[in-house]
Amino acid sequence: MSLLQEERDIIVSNEYVDSFDFAEVKEFVKNASKDLFISHHFKNADKMLVQPRGGFPTYKKQFALNEFFVNANVDVLPLTIDSNTRLNDYSTASRMLRLSEENDVDMLNGYPLVNHGYRTTRKMITHFNKPVSLRHGTPDARLLIETAIASGIFDIEGGPITYLLPYSKNFPLDKAFLYWKYVERVCANYSELNEPINRESFGPLTATLVPPAITIVIQLLEMLLSLEEGVKSFSVSFSQTGSMNQDIVTGAVIKKLAKFYAEEIGCGDAAIHLVYHQWMGAFPMDKDFAEQLINMSTVIASMVGADKIITKTREEASGIPTKEANAKTVANTQYTLRILNGLPTIVDEEEEDILTLEVKAIMEAVFNDPADTLWRKVFNSIKNGIIDVPFSPHIINHNEMITIRDANKNIRIIERGNVPIPDRCFEYEKSKCDLTKDTTSIVNDIIHDIGIMM
Amino acid sequence: MLGNNAIMKVVTGVVGNDIHVVANRLIDLSLRARGFEVFNLGVNTYLEEFFDAVVETGAEVLLISSLNGEAEGWAREVKTLKAKYKHLDNLILMIGGNLVVGTGKAEDIVPRFKNYGFDLVCHQVDLNTGLDMLEDFIEERNSQ
């Protein structure tokens, strides 16, 4: 028996798991409907796929939510996992699930997939016969991903960097790399049986003034870590920056460089897709304004040429949305996409050149780290600040990079810390900003820049 | 400003199971801009960690922040815990942010938190106003 299979046997031997039958799961994936695979839809769709967010604790409510989505003409169903499961606390999840079932009050902020188990969940997934995307935030997602794939969920979000740096203060990053390596290998192995399992990285990160260069570098690195384990379908992603031009430039550069680096490591045969997140920062309380913002995000996603868009709702500012509000965004977004025709092509060569140079310089510094494997190089680069994510709560993050918006609301780097932004690019970024102000005014500008959509 | 005084040290961080990091980073930046030496413990910090850091760094100011509304549960423990440490009598204790769950009036909240042992209490006060209050407090104390 291989080491991986030994580890898998240990992972599924958990008191909250009702006997895991690997042979049966293998047969299921092999014969599963192509419609369940987002990779199949990416190959054949002639439009941007629309996917909302959403997860409820009980099977009944999740089923009802999915029904609403399907009636709103959804392309990809979400399954958002509760916070206890994300921290591997299946015992609390189990108790809260029982309370939710008995009292008809939601005691969890998502669907506790491990507690429901794959036999139950598979009934729901195969009933709707739509691709499902797993949304979580789990550093150690090994059991969760085994359960998800066994349930028929073939689009797996996350990664060791993007699910750690925005969400955790002190979960050990080196462990996260190893846990995600397991996930990549399991996804790669299942991909040989039918259509490929798609992996998706979480580009929004902290969604707080993250400059495109940092977003793209992290997207590319998680993509490479996934492809080198044998994954054949991968989605890079980013969220609306606040400047339409910066979004278009980011989309162009990430597409170009994803292809370039995939080929560099001999994985040019993998299919790479682009996912765009509607505005991930603070939303306006006014629900009509929120709808305008959502609609504008859809227009920008079309300009960017995204393959999938992930939606927000008019209730974003006030908490977890109702299924009605959630389905409404899906219908509205589909409508906007249908009537958006004859879009112009916009290319900003100067901005693309600057961003490309920045990304390549950071990537080169990562590859030049003396460690022997890619994940160790990436780990070291985060530790020594070559990669620095603004507003990450994690203790390993350097927090030396400072960004503000310029007059056109582009996010600009005004302090680079240890990030090897080439001098020419750094001078360009700074030249767009008014740096004559004192730090107190700059802090006030940052507060304003974070809340631009309010 | 601090005049001719030596550089003052501040320990800061977000108390309890609170992961809201944005204001924490901005407090850090602003304190540095005002000439303080900052020891930022980040989000998700427990009271013991704050006091340990004050002892370790010899800080004159402890600035605790909180956004998720759970500060009061932690604030109640401050006096008891501080009493367990030696040489903290001159420590300036400040708390700021969104200090209660739901809505509350500053005129009720401020005296309550002062009673818990805080010298300065800023409930939903703008960052720079709060830091001005801190500098005024330090100046007043130094002139005594």
C-alpha cells in the first residue's frame, strides 16, 4: 500500500465518519455524470458561469437553497462549509447541527459536510446534477476534501497560502503546505477516472488594498503547487480592485503568466481558468446601492473575460443573506450577462508591462530561494517577506508593504518592504500618488480607500 | 507631541477571539508616525499576553483595541490580572474600538470601562482623535 493510501485510511478513520468505502467512491467518480464536473462546463460553455455563495446547516435548508438557485438559472452551485468544520472541530459542528435540526434556528454559518457524510450529501448533489463548488477556509482540509469528492463535489476551492494568510493568526504555514499537498494528490488521482477535478485558488486574500502583483504571484504559486502534483484543471482568481482599468490589466497579466509558468514546469496540458469575485470589501448598507455595485462588478468581469463569476447579494452589509436575496443576484447577473454585448477590447500596455515585470521579479526571487522543493521555497519567501500580504492577521506575514489608491482608484505600492519590486516599477507606482502628505493624512487616506464602495 | 521625552513604548493588539486586523495595522502605523516605539501583538490576543509583553518590553502604554463587541468580558478581568504583576502602577491603560455588542451610549460605556481600570476609553472614536487624547494624557502626566 502506498504512503498516501495509508495516510488516507488514517484520515477517514474518524469517529465522525461513517465507514468510508474507497472502492465504492472510486466507482462513483468513474461513472459520475459529466454535468457534475465544472471542468467539463469550462470546456463547453460559451458564456461566463455564474456561481453564488451559500451554505446552511441542515440538509433540508441547503436543499431548499439549491432549489432557489436552480430556479434562478444558476450555472454552479456553492457549498459553503461552517466555521467549526473549517477548524476540524467536528464535535461542535455535530452538536450545533442537532440544535439547528431540532429548533429550526441556524446555529452554524455553513453546511457541516463531514457530519452529514458523503452518502447523504451525494443524494442532494446528484439530484440537482449541477457542478458544485466547495467553499471553506480550512488549513487542514484532508477529510473535508475526501468527503466532498465522495459526495460528487468536483470543484475544490482553497490552498495553503490563500486559506491561511487571510484567516488565521498562528496556524503553522509549513503544516498547511503538507496538508494541501495531500489534497492536490487526491484530486489528481481522481482526475484520471473521469473529467478532471478542478482546483481553484482564493485570489481575494484579505480583500483590503492587496496590490495585483501580490495577488498574481500567490495565484501562480498555488497553481504550480497544484499542477506539479498532477492536477489538470485549475482556476486562478482575483476580486474587483476598485479600478476597472486595474481589473482589466490584472486579468490580462494573470492569464498570460499562468500559461507561461504552467509551461515552464511542463504542465502546459493543464486547463487554466479565470474566476472573478464581485467586490469583496465593505458593502453599502443601502440594498439598492449594493445591487448597483453588484451589477457593475458583472460588467467588469465581462471586460476582464472571466470564465466564472462569484456573486454577492444586496444583503451583504447586514449578514448571511436569505435564499431569496441570494437567488435574486443569480437571476440579475444572468440577465446582465445576456444583455451585455459588443464589449470593446481595452489594452493598457504600459500598466501591463509594469505589472508583468513586478510579478516576474517576485517569482524569480521565490525560485532563487535555496530550498529543495517549491513549497519550501514559497514558505521561506513568505517568512522572509518576499511575499507580503497587506492586512494579513498571520504572525508569519511581514506587514511591511503599504498600499494606497491613486486618483483613478488603482491600488499602488508606496512601501515595498522586502518584496523585490524592481526600482523602475516602484518609481512608477509612487509617481501616481501624492506622497508629500504626512503619515497621519496617509492613514486617513487608507481608511477612505478601504471603504470606497460604502 | 512628546517633546524632549525619551521615545515611549506602546504595546498594542486586539483582545480576545477577534480577528479584525485592519484597524490594528492602522493603529500601528499611526503610533509609529507619532514617534512611539510599537510592539504590536496583532489580533486574537489574550490579556495575559498583553501584560507579559508590557513587562518584557518595559512599555509605558498598553493600548487594547476591540471591534467585535466582546471587549467587556475581557475588560472585567483587567484589574485582577494587573494586580498579579509588579511595577505596573504607572502603566497607562487605554482601550478603544467598538466596545459593546449592539448599540450603547459613550456616556454609559466610558465610566464603566474606567471603573474596570482603564485611564482612557474610546468607544467609536476616530483613530486620530483617540491618539490625540493619549498624547494629551501623557503630556499632562509629565507636567505634574
